Amino acid sequence: MASSSIGEAGRATGWSEPERQRVRVQLAKLLICPHFRSSKRCSLLLSFVVENAIENRLAAKERTLGIEVFKRDPDYDTGLDPVVRSTAGEVRKRLAQYYLEPGHEEEPRISLPVGAYIPEIHFWPEETQVVAHPAPARRFLPNKAWLAVAGVGV
């Protein structure tokens, strides 16, 4: 299957308005599914990073996410309070579970790669054309070629 993807917020400037709408619709679907509806933290983080990408804002750092999304004190220690890292891991797991379920194969796919808080969004074509190609004719090697192949095999 062919897809186009947006991997960094900086590339979002090339998104058309319909693509932005498709991502927002997909985000809304994710947020109401049982995987995310049951976790406020995962929903908040996913919403924040996806909207950041859609609006072409700079990627947020762990500390910024802790302060803006999880309302941590500005001087909190990310080493002692891994709320952003642990929630990002949980978001990755929930996204994988969602997309493994039947019926989501052709939806825009949102993922959060390890080591970054910039989502990747893969757009699948809305209509895929199936083109039937004739089966290639079977080609047989001439006798001398068979001998060479057999000789190498021995």
C-alpha cells in the first residue's frame, strides 16, 4: 500500500486543509475509543502533540510537555518525575492496540516514535485502484543455463 506521511512538525506546512481535517477527525476517533477514553493522561498528551504538528508549532521538549500538559511545576525534575516518558510509552501501546483492531486499516495512522514527541501521520489513499496485471509468462532457462545452475549447486 502506498502512503504519504508527515514525520516532523516542520513538514506540516505542506498539509492541505483537507489533510488537516482528516488528522483532526482521526484524533477525535482515537480520543473516543476505549483505549484512550479510559486514560486522561494519554488523551491529553496525544491531543497536544498532534495539534502541535497540525499547527506547525515547534516540537515540545519533555519539560515543556510536563509543564503544559501535566501541570507540573516549572522547575520539576524530569529524572525524578518521568510522567511524560511513561505516558508517551502508554500512548504508543494504545495506538498500536487501536490500529491492530479490524476496521482501522485505511484510516490515517498516527504514531509517536520512540525518542521524540513529534507524531508521524501516514495518510492512506481514500480510494485505491486495483489494476489487474496479467501473470508473467513462465520463463525457462535454456539447457546450458540449467547445467550451470546445477553445477553451482553441486
